[in-house]
Amino acid sequence: MRNVAMTRAAFTIVVAFLCSTATAAPLVTYQSPCECLDNHGKHRWAEKNDPDQPPIDASAIQTVTPSDIFNWQGPTEYLVPSSERIWSEQKWYALTGRVVDLRAEGDGDLHIALQNVTGDKPGVVVVEIPAKPQWCELRKIVFGWTQVEFPFRVRSGRKLKFREPLIITVVGKAFFDVGHTPADHSNRRTDLQGYAAWEIHPVMNLTVKSD
């Protein structure tokens, strides 16, 4: 009976290991600032890699702060992982803020979190730079803030150290990250406290204001 129990216990451990291995995200290799291997994306992938360029008319780009975006309402349309961009995601914004977090994500995107420059109002907004040739120069700028050595590997993401203080302005379209929002589609991320679900994604221009 003891041998049977031990066999069952060993079998359970093996099954648990195989299940956890099967569900684990694959490793992603950052070969260089501009090249990733095995990066995997989901949830409105085409919209996150929207190649549209900013309008030439500067008046068509609205200036905002992270706290402004944090106070937006969620979209009136109900979005799903396959939704195309809605009308409110076609608007262009110039967002200025202080960098408070920087991560290399499993989908290859660079995740930059911005807070108000003065730090006196709540709300953090994520802006993202995809791993596509079009964004290579912007990615070189961002990795230049770090001392990371290539290649390196991530699974779900890696937090990157960067020099501080760092204030930047990014230009891009608004994007509602349905993959990290509550069921009511309110403008709050479920995975990061104090973060808006609205993002600037993808970033098309980036200017360092101070460092």
C-alpha cells in the first residue's frame, strides 16, 4: 500500500509539473534594442502595432498629462480582444510625464510608465513601443537610458533600471488596454494599482525633456 501511495504521489507531481510547463509563457530573447525572438502578442495585436504617423497639423494633437488620462472614463463601446480601433482611439495626444517604471515585455514591447512631472496628482499611464523595425530608433533611445546587456531573456517581462530623473514627451494615439481592465471597462488596470487602463500605444515620437 505504501508503494502504491508513493507511486500516486509521484504521478501527481509529474502531472502538475507538466501542466505548469505547458501553461508557462515561452522565453523571449531580446537580441538587440530592435530585435526580439519568440515574442508573443495577443489582445488587439494589429491595433497595438498601428503604423499611422502623427498628423502634420500640430493642432490635431492634444496636449495631456498622466493625471488627465487617469481621469478619463472608460470607452462607451464594449471592447473584446479582437476589436478594431474605436473612434476615441483614433485621437492623437502629446503626453508629458516623469518616467517611474520601465519594462521589457514578453510581447517585445517596451513598457514605460509615466506620472505627472510634479508628482502632486494621482495616476500613472503606460506608453508602449513595439518591437517592429518602424520603432527601432525609439527603442535605441529608451535602451540608452539603461545599462542592460544584450542578449537577455524574459518570460512575462523584466523590470529595467534607468537613470533618474527622466522627463519625456511622447506622441501617439490613445489605446484602451482591454487585457488588463475590470469587467465594467472602467479606466483602471487590474494588474497595477493606481494605473489607468488608457495608454498611448504605440508611441510614434519621443522627446527627452530633461535627464
